[in-house]
Amino acid sequence: MKKTPNINPESQDVAELQAMVKELLALQKHSESQWKQERQSLLEQLKLAFDRQFAKR
């Protein structure tokens, strides 16, 4: 995981801070997308497991 950047406004200009915010938002969006894909995969695996279990009966 990345180290939190120094966001002291006295040491950076607005453009740098805006770039950091943009990067953090992109990382958040990527994380949400990855979570949704993993969730969908788990739901599909669960459905297949139920199908296999009930097909035996």
C-alpha cells in the first residue's frame, strides 16, 4: 500500500494537491470495481455449489 503523501499546503501548490485527489479517486474507483468483480465471482461460485449439491438429490 502506498504511503500517504505529505499534504501540507505550505509545501505544495494547488495543482499538486488536485493531482493527488484525482489519483486517490481513481484508486477508490478501481478498488470498488475490483470488489464488485470479486463479489460477482463469489456469487457465481455459490450458485454452482448449490446447483451441484441439489443435483445430487
